Amino acid sequence: MKDRRNQIWIAALVSLGGFLFGFDASVISGVTKYIKPEFALSDFELGWVVSSPTFSAMFAMLVAGTISDRVGRKKVLIVVAFLYAISAIWSAMAGGFASLVMARMIGGLAFGAALVLAPIYIAEISLAENRGKMVSIQQLNIVVGFSAAYFSNYYLQGLVGAGGDVTEQTVWRWMLGIEFAPAIIYFIALFFVPRSPRWLLVQNREEEGREVLANLHGKEQMELEYQQIKESIEETKTSTTRKASLGSLLHPSLRFVILIGLTVGILQQITGVNAIYFYATTIFEQSGVGQNAAFAQAVWVGIINVVFTLVAMSLIDRMGRKPLLLIGIFGIAASMFLTSYGFKQATYQLTSDDIFKIEGLEEEQLSGVIGQLYSDDVSFKRAMKKALGEVEFSKLEGNIVKEAIQMNPILILIGILGFVASFAISLGPVMWVMLSELFPNWIRGLAISVIGFINSATSWLVQFIFPWELANLGNAFTYLIYGLFAIVGFVILYRILPETKGKSLEQIEKELVR
């Protein structure tokens, strides 16, 4: 029991990088409404600010595994923590669009590396019977980070106008800068975790590797684990594909596991998860609930995320990876279809009385819009932008939509929270668990880096074009697209996905790497 507690404690410390990723990813949802008018950002510029960390994360993911194969997981993670701290301070002090993008890209380098390395490290210190739950600690930390950011944004938003240092002009800087505190904690904590025992043994550091295994699992279990790892290492020494390179990923023996990894990696992002997380406050504002209610509803995104991630962690080693994935993906599709339907029913109309309720808006500005009934959000927003201008409309958009829209916002809340719950029991934790299991020891770092790169590239594209999609395709069609992708993914994974629960990494390698 003591050994297991030690493993959980180490996994929790290592996956604090996931907490920082979750915080950084969702804190921007409260920042966008302030920086868009302050820096006069276009839809593409706003998309770039939000997605820029993911852009740099793509390249960090591509090299992080390989670098960690050479110098060790622990050393790279310490650098990651330092980059998180630098990014938080610089983001809070940014003076313009370019400065903010550069600061956030530094954070992207950090979370790109952390997302790849934490699951690798945790899988390499875990036993087969609890590896799914252990690797899922990373996802739990991510969703706790999401939740912490939503709570932080909601709290700081409530301080605006209270007469303190948090004002309408500075609140977004506080939102971004507060990340510095957990980044420093993470940096210090990493000095107290051991090196990966599997990495040590691959590096022929026998005594150190055996010592770490004994401390993690006890002496009896250490001998069993040690023999399995050494057998795997000896087998790869006689293989023609022993040296990890991009070309070796195309070897026929790896095609099946690469296909599975690519499918799950792309599907996790193409169903729209980071559009939901990164723009949560904006999405709820679009349903007409108003600014304060949108911040409050975003808090529920964080709560649901944490609750259902805990559910996934309790089930993943009992129910298995495949059932959780299929149930969750089906729920994602249903939730996106419900959200699309809710926005499809919306109509928009401003009256003179509505305009009177919006501070900073004059009736004369909207003489050609008053009384007009719009059947979709795209035509309504275009008319408003033409009348007010891009910058003025972005300042008042939440209040204008609140007064003009006629729809049932409960459908949107149910749809988004249903999506979050479904993702949290499936693609969120299960993807990283499966990636940490599928690939052989000798190429695990590189393979996960490449899949992580493609996963991050898909995520960046989704985040980058989301503001453009809302402006040009509309809410209903955007969420319909995500639902259709989920259905396609469900069919593919139903046919090809194997079950890996309860099997050692070496056993999985023998079964899947043909």
C-alpha cells in the first residue's frame, strides 16, 4: 500500500504540468472579450492569440519525446516548468498583439512537452493493473486546471468595479498572470521525483534503475518488472528497427499501432474540444445569457469535467479502454447535435426598448436594424457590425445578443455540459493512456511525439478557425460539423480498436507490434 501511495504521489507531481496546461487553455476564455477591443483584433488575430500556444506545442511535441529519450524525462520536465513561469509573467505584461502571441507561444512549448512526457513517465513507473488509472491522473490534473481557471476568471470578473487593483482595463492581465504561482510550485516539485526506471535501464544504468523499481514496487515486484524490461530491451537489440527515427515509424510491424494512435489523436481534437474549452465564455454569451451568467456557466464546465474524469479513472482499468471510448464518442455526437439544434432555433430582433437597456448604445446608430427579424446569427452579426463597426460591436456583443436573441439557452447549456462529460470519460483520459501503452519501449518517445504533433496541429486548426466559423458559418453549422466528425470516428474505432487493459507494456508490444 505504501508503494502504491508513493506512485500516486509521484504521478500527481509530474502531471502538474497538465494542471498548468488546463489552466492556460481555459483562462483565455475569459480574456478574449477584453483583448479583442483593446488591441482591435480581427477574428483571425483573435484566433491566433487563442491558438498560438497550440501552434508552438506542435513542435515541442515533435521533439520532446526524442530529447527525453536522450537526456531523461525529468530534466526536460524541469525546463517545461520554467517556461510556464516565464510565459505567465510575460503574458500578463504584454503590450500588444505580437507580444501576447510570443508570450503564449512560450507557454505552448511547455505544455506541448508536458503533455507528451507526463504520460510516458507515469506509464513507465506504473504496474499493469493500475496503469490506466495512474496515467489518467494527468487528465485529472488537466481538468482541475480547467476548473481552477474558470473559477479564477469568475472571481476576478466579480472584482471589476469594486474599487481595487482589478479594473476593466487590467482584469485580463490578472487572469493570465496568476498562473505564475502554480508554475513555480511545479518547478520545485520536480526536483523531488525519481528518474524513469525504464529509461535508466535502457541507458544501461542498472543499479539506479533497480533501485527506483524497488522503491516504487517493492523488491519482489522489482525483480519481475526488471526481468520483463530487460527481455524487451534485449529483443530490440536484435531488431533491424532498433534505432528510433521518423522512417522507422513506417515499418510494417508498427503500422497497426500507428493507425490506432493517429485515429484517436486526430479524433480527440477534430470533435471540437478545445473550441469548447478555450471559448467557453463566448459560447455561453452566444446563447443570450449575458456576460456574468456566461462566466458562471463556464464554472460548470470545469466542475463537470472534474467529476466525469474521476468517473473515467474509476472505470478505465475495470471496464476497459474501448467501451469508455465508444460510449463517450457517441455522447459527444449527441451533445453536438443538440447544441446545433438549439442554435438553429434562434431568432434575433432588436427593438427600441432593447437598445435603451444597453449602456453605450444609441438608437440612431441602429436605425436600419431596429425591428428587423433575423433567422440566423450570421446575418444578424453582419448587420450589427456594419452599423457599429467591428471594434464597437465586439465591446457590446454579449449585451446586444442577450437583448436580441429568442431561443432556449438551456439546450445549449445541456449540450455543452453533455459534451464535456462525454469527452471527460473517453477521449480526454483514454487517448493518453492508450498512447502510453501502444508503442514499444525503444520508440515510445518518438511515436508519442509524432502523434502528439498531429494531435496538436488538429487542435490548433480547430481553435484558430473557430472565431471565423462562428462569424461565417454560424453557431448551428459549426457544432453540426463536430457532431458529424464524432460519428465517423465512432464507426472507425468500433472496427479497429483493441483492448489493452490489464496487460503489461511488454505483453501489449508482443500482441500488437507484429
